[in-house]
Amino acid sequence: MPLRESPTGVTRVTALLIFFLLLAFGNASILAQQQPPPPPDQTLTADQLNDLVAPIALYPDPLLSQVVVAATYPLEVVQAFQWLQKNPGRTGPALTQAAQEQNWDASIQALVVFPDVLRRLNDDITWTTNLGNAFLAQQQDVMDAVQRMRQSAQEAGKLASTPQQQVVTQNEGGRPYIEIVPADPEVIYVPVYDPVWIWGPPVWYPYPHWWWPPRTGGLYFGFGGGINIGLFFGGGWHGWDGWGWHPGWGNRTVIVNNTFIHRYNFNTTNIINVRNSTVWAHDPVHREGVPYAKQDLREQYRANVRQNVAPRPAVEPYRAPGGQQMERMGSRDVPRNAPPVQNRSVWGGMENNGSAVREHADHGYSSLGPARSAPAPRAEAPRQPARQGPPPGGGRRGR
């Protein structure tokens, strides 16, 4: 029997074929989002990197740079997020000053100013770790992927200047690039967007399992509340040109402003020149034992760890205005005559359970920074006869 045409001139067979193709395409899109990421030790292709960086590619340059650096320290990302959850009432200078006391990398310490970003990185720590691994192994390729995604979004009419941020095409070292910077030197707005709205479903690398806002009114792009950076650092804030991290698009790297880190009392361990900007270098001490994805990185940073934890000479004391001898420990000034810590083990003087150990290990003695030279051993005290019952005064033993 001959096929009859529909009123539109399309045969039923053709209509069914189109239906099944659309169905197959839809299933392929769903499957693409469910596909597991490539093995962590695999060199990622340009298309895989495009999908990987999509969720942050439209972040302002200062924040983008900080995030890719912070992602190389995934355990400290988790520690910082948990710390924020336990300190919900702190804000402004009280928040940044408290973060200075933590023994995290400076990129993590300063990230507490952006709690929503820290929450996202923590929500899918596997994606965050994969981003950090990719940045360590393929730094220039990651920076190129960011530029490809920005160009694609701009050409589709989904990236343009707004009252919150400026989108400008620049040129550095003969290479054109798209720069995204805050429009206000005092305020940063973190963009909120679903990558599917901008570029479509991922094909080669799944997007992170973050909460994406519903699309309304045809809008592809939005912003969270503005964050006034000056409120966190007090006087002396000179705008985003002085932020701690920014991209060097010509060389496809990240530049670290050591002056910012030193001025605001963040962790300057292993920073030799605190008055200059330098190309970012990974500090394996803050990796906190998280394994590296590639063998060459494991070998490189294992050697660096041995060098970084080598014994350091004792810190020379100095006198405070009141005449008391002080010395620098981590990011704090400590009285020279402070009673020494008798037990530096995370197991001493606490309950022997996982949560207590982690709490004290994360935020206890380690927050004081690099340890001083070990004191000379003390003579063993004469042994006392065993006592029956509680110690005099009702005190606890072992204190």
C-alpha cells in the first residue's frame, strides 16, 4: 500500500524517523551528563577540558584564578567549608582575621569571603579535585579552555558587560583574550548560571552536581548578592588590581600578588619575596596527602614535600612595644615566654575518636604554623608513689 503524506507533506515514516532521532538525541544528552569522568591520570582533550571548566569559565578573572589554585588543595577546601559551618556568626574583618589563624593555603584562607563559591566546591569535591588535577598537569590547556568557552558564550550572545561586571577583549603577547572584571572596584558579584543554558549538555565530561537555578524569563545568566570586599579587609583596599590572584593570559598562567597575601596576614609560608608578584607555584604541603593523579607530579611534589618539611632554623625573637619578647609563628605573634606545648601529638589530651582527632588536627596546634626547633629534652622527674583516688584538688590527670 503506498505511503500517504500528512497534510504537511511529510510521510508517516519520515515523521516517525524524526521522532526517534529526537528521542535518541535526548537520551544521548542525558547519558552524557551521567557518564563518569575520564580516569584521573589521563591527559584530557580540549573538548573534555571545555566541559570541565564550563561551570567557572564565566567567573570574573580574580575569582577564576583563585578557584583553580584552591582546587589543587581539595582537602583544605573541605576543611574551610566545615569551618565556615561552625562559625556562622563571623563576618567582615572578624571572619578574615579568624581565617588567618588557620594553617591553610592563602587561596583557601581568602576564599571564606565567598561562602557560596566555597559551598559549591565542597558540594562536588570530586569535580573540584579533577579541576585541580587538570590545572596541575595541563595549566596552559586549562586557561585556553576558559577562553574558548568565553568566546563561544560571547558569540552566542550569552556573555556581555552588565552593571555587575565588564567583558572586554584584550591582547597580551600577541594573543587575544576575553577579560571579565568587576565593574565596581569595591564589590564583586559571583555569576550564577547553568552551563547547559550557555553551551548545552556536556559531551565529554560531566558538569558538577551543583544546584542550578531555574531558568525564567529567557534569562541565561544571573548574579548572587554583591560582596563588598572592603568590608572584610578594612582600610587600604585598592580595588581588584591588588587582589591576590589574577590570570596572565599571555603566558596562560596565574600570577600571585604576594603583597596582598602579606598585607592581609595570610599564610606566607614558602613565599620568599612578599613585596612582589610571582607566577603561581603549587605548594605540596597544603595538598594534605591527597594523591596526585599523574606519576610525574607524584615524583615532583614528593621531592618538594621533603624539602619543605626540612628542619628550619629557630625564629629570632623581637620586642613588642611593651617590652615583651615576641616571635612569629605562622601568621601570629606569640610571646617568647609562653608556656611550651608539652604534647604536640594530635592523640594527646583528647578523646580517642575520629571527629575529635580531626577537629584538633585541623584547627589545633597546626594552626600555629611551622613548629620551632624542638626544645632540649628535660630531665625525668622523680617518680612518685602511686596514689589512690582522685588527685588532690579534684583535677584531671594528664593535664
